[in-house]
Amino acid sequence: MRSQLLPGSESRQRAEERFKTTKKVNSETKANTTPRQAEAEKTARLRALRLAREAADKDTADRDAAAAKARRSESSRRVPGPQASSPSEPK
């Protein structure tokens, strides 16, 4: 039988026991993560970031190349035509 506790202190004691149990389980779970697993997770995160950055850089480079190609083809299409008369010249 439990010792005589006030109803409020009994619920506090149960809450503290649950907290200790949860804390113990969390610390055991964290302890089960080996340095090798932590390093693998870190490497995976960094690889994902690198791949995303490379994809964004490639997309930007492709857009720049397409814009440069469009400018080049536009300038090669221009053919000098007859000179237009200026408005100040009499017709």
C-alpha cells in the first residue's frame, strides 16, 4: 500500500515517475545511435543539400545559355535594310 499522500502530491509523484521513465527511454534511444549512424545521417543531409544546390545552379546555367543563344540568333537574323530617311530630310 502506498504511503499516505495528498491527492495533489500523488498525481505529482506519478507525473514525475512518468517523466523519469520517458527520460530514461529517450536517453537509451539516443545512446543506441552510434557515431557511425550519426555520421551517415549527417552525410545524407549534406548530400541532399549539395544535390539541390547543383540542380539550382544547373537550372540557372541552362536559362542563361538559352538567353545567350536567343540573343545570338536574334542578332544574326538582323539584315541591314535600306536606310530610312530621317524626318528632317525633305522627301
